[in-house]
Amino acid sequence: MSAYRVAELLHEGKAKRVYRTDRPDVVAVEFKDDATAFNAQKHAQLAGKGALNCRISALIFEHLVARGVPTHYLGIDGSNWMLVRPVTIIPVEVVVRNVAAGSLCRQLPIAPGTLLPQPLLDLYYKDDALGDPLLTEARLQLLGLLDAAQLSVVQQLALHINVELSQLFERCGLQLVDFKIELGFSSDGALLLADEISPDTCRLWDRAVADGNDRILDKDRFRQDLGGVVEAYGEVLKRVQGECPQPRVYG
Ligand code: UDP
């Protein structure tokens, strides 16, 4: 007998559906097989991707919870469902970069693969219609999205998560190139890590592969039409499940 019942759809995103449940303190997230890139201009169905991302995210949330990171995560149910605490998502995509890749190399004269002297934190305004523009601190204040104290908490949390994830992936033989997180406020005002952490939202390179596209084990395989997307995500799952606590089943 389940501890909750899924009720109406609250939000449908590109890779997940979010549902209210009959419990006010529990929201149900369904991971879909849809893959999108370039602001959803490129779209495909990749059978098994939803289950892989659900499992990988759950394993990583379990690891981060054990390391003291506050998250919305409550557990999983079946292959594609994650139960989380309801949060008000801050419309800011928080990106941490360790190695230059992607938009950093398109926008600045930095060669892909350059190891950055220290982690670079980039904040983007989460708005597909505007193309997720890069934020400055002044723009963040102008929009009233975070005050100075909240921004400082976000920065510290993102850098802490970067240390934890980099070490975790290192033990898996993977280099954490960069990643995106989203944060939200719970009803009691706590700032929680939300959304997902998966090969859809991280760049991960296989440390055992010297160079080129073969080392890519993340969504860049889809973005760049390299093939083997689901296989790459499966490889990430295989590696992280040996290093994280098993996901708790909710209910
Ligand atoms: N990212 C994401 N969602 C977005 C934009 C970026 O999960 O809407 C992740 C992306 O997978 C990468 C990191 O954030 O791990 C940095 O992405 P970047 O700014 O380089 O943009 P991209 O090259 O993906 O357009």
C-alpha cells in the first residue's frame, strides 16, 4: 500500500513531469524518455533514459544527503518516479565549471578542455523564451531573485556540491567538467537543492579515455549526434551505484 497517491499534473518540463500528491508535503516527479537540446529545437525519445536519470539522480542525492547537503529528495518509487519535498524553484540555473566546455568556449576565447584555475560559477536566468541569459550580480538584484545573503548561500552550496560531486565522480573514473543545478525554497524558507543531477545536467568525461568524443558520457552525445546516449548513461549508472548509498524507496 502506497504512502501517497499521485494527483494532478502541476508542471510538465522537457524531461520530467511534476505531480501534486494527496500529501501536502510530497510531490511526485516522473522522469520521461524525452531528450531535448538547443532550447528544445532538437528533440528525441530515448527509451530507458528516464529510468536511468531517475536512478542516477537518486544515487547522487543519497550521496549528497549523507554529506550534509540539504535537498528536496525523499526517495524513489519504481523505475521512473522520485518523491520530493515541494519547493518554490528559484528561476536561476546555477552552473559550476571545472573544465572549459560548451557555452563558455562559444562565448569566450578559451579552448575546450582547458582546466580552469578555480571553479567558475555562472548564473543564468531560467527562461527558455529569452534563451536562459547569463546573469550578473546587478541583474540578479534588479530582478529581485536573490538578496545578497541568499546569493552568498547559493554560491557556497554550489561550490560545496562541486567538491562532493568532483570527488564522487573521480572515484568512478569520471571527470566532472561542469554541471547545472537548480535550487528552491521549501515552505519553511530552507534553501534546498532541487531538480535532478544526471548526465542530462552534468558533463562527464571518462578518465580512462585520452581524448576526443569517445570519452563523453553525457548529453553532449545527444547534442553532437555521437550516438550511444543511453549506453553512456548506463555506464555512468554502473559506476556511481558502487559509490553511493542505495536509493531509499519512498512509502
Ligand atoms: N545545462 C543544463 N541545462 C541547461 C543548460 C545547461 O543542464 O539548460 C548544463 C549542461 O549540461 C552543462 C552545464 O550545464 O553540463 C553547462 O552548460 P553550458 O552553459 O556550457 O551550455 P551548453 O553548452 O549545454 O549549451
